[in-house]
Amino acid sequence: MTHADTADALAERRKAATDRIRAETGIDEAVIDRLVETFYAKVRDDALIGPIFAERVEDWAPHLAQMKLFWSSVALSTGVYQGRPMPKHLPLPIDATHFDRWLALFEATTREVCPPVAAAHFMERARRIAESLELGVANANSVLLGPGERYRRPWTPQD
């Protein structure tokens, strides 16, 4: 089997997995587009996490385009997102409170714009992503979390 055969076989398996997820959940690019646009409109208006985004995102169009690719990869296994979200989150002044708010807004949005099966599919992945990012942020701040522990940033004068 040549490298091209292997690549073709992998591409066929990815497409089959994506097609199966689409059929089972009803998620497609239009759903992802609606979810991302609606969610980030809520984020921009949110008193807790909105300012964190506002300080870092000047042009929302490229950010939203990346998030649509991200959620296509996460929700549909398309592989179209090639970024690395962890390094972007490590220096942020965030902790469990911020991840909880992000999840609450995301869950409200999934319920608003997605059929129930799709909302559950997105939320299962969103919870894992939030947990992973929270663990990474804690670790970057020299905090090793045990099972069930949450990361709480120490208060600083700029807070």
C-alpha cells in the first residue's frame, strides 16, 4: 500500500465518519454558522467574558471564521481546523468562573439554535474542551488540579 493509498483511505474514513455524524445529529455548516454567530454575539455582550474577548479580538470576522472551522472539526470530525487553541488560552486571566460562564452561554445558544440531538452533541464536546483548557490554564499557572478540583485564580490588584 502506497502513501497515497493510505491518505485516500484515511480521507474516505473521515468522510464516512462526518457523513454519519451529520445524519445522526442534523449538524451541518449552516447549523455551525448559526451557532457560532449567535454564541459570539452573546459573548460580546457578556459582562464577565466579553471584556476578555474585546481586549484581544479587534476584527471579529477572522475569529468567527476560525471558530466555524474549529467547530466543524470538533463536531463533525472534518479536520478543517488546523489551529492550536491551548497556547492562545494559557496567558488569559481566566479561571473556572470564566469557563462556567462560557459553557452556560454556549449551552443556552445550542438550545436556542440547534435541534436537541445536535445541542447534546455540541455540549458533550464543549464540556470536554472547557475542562481541558481549564486544566491547561491551571497548569500554566503552576496549579496542579486533582480529580474534581477547579482552578481559581488568585486575586490581583488589577482585578
